[in-house]
Amino acid sequence: MAVFESRTPLPCNAERAFSFLTRPANMQLIAPPEMDMVFVTAPEIIELGSKLVFKVRGFGIVQEFEHEIVEFEPRKSFREKMLRGPLPKWTHDYIIEPAENDLVVLINRIEFEPPGGLLGMIVTEQRVRDQLQDGHAHRSAAMQKHLAP
């Protein structure tokens, strides 16, 4: 199982960061433009058991995904698990940790398994990591901008 992790210092407290992250409209707002992210169905605010269906462009094609929120601890963390999509396994943890001066750090931890077969020859673990690195760099900068005082 492959693991990708990023850390983003955020200029706000845990409550504000968590509130921002649990609104799918904000996730669409900070997504890299080349992803063309669009939610098909999603609640206004996620909670345990919420399901999110969305489309994104990746590796040149538009694909539909379905994720479910399988763990949820207010103001601290939540986990989404892919129910439907191109990878055999995908879980994404959003963890908010306290930092100095009443600020926080957002940890994104993703466990994934690249696809097998012919698709796996193109969508390798390294290509998935590269896409995640680029996407998280964009999201980090966008979150810092949107959460600035």
C-alpha cells in the first residue's frame, strides 16, 4: 500500500479550518483548475456517513468518483474512503493538529493502491504521487489564501 502525506500550516484555529474543510463547495474552490472538479451530489456540510459523488479530470479523462466519510471527529479529523473510482483502494485522512500561536497544521494522509492491468502500466504509483504532490501544493496555497485573517 502506497502512502502520500502533506503538511500545510494554516493561518487560523482548528474550528475555522475544520469548518472550511467539511464544506464540499470549498474543496471544489481550492481544487486545481485543470481538474475541472464538479460535485454531482454532496451535502452542504459533511458528517459521518456522508457520501460525495464528483467528477474530476485526471490523466486526460473525466472520471466519476464516490467517497464516503467513514470516520469523523469534529474539529480534529475525518476520513473519506473511495467507494467507486479507478483505484482499487483509496483512503484520505484530514487531520488538524495544533501549532504555535493558536494556529494549526493540516495533515493530508492518503493511502492508495495503483490500478493493475493495462491501466496500471500508465497510472503507476509514481504518477499518482506526482499528481498528488502537484494537487496538494495548489490546495495548500489556496487554503492559506482563503483562511488568511
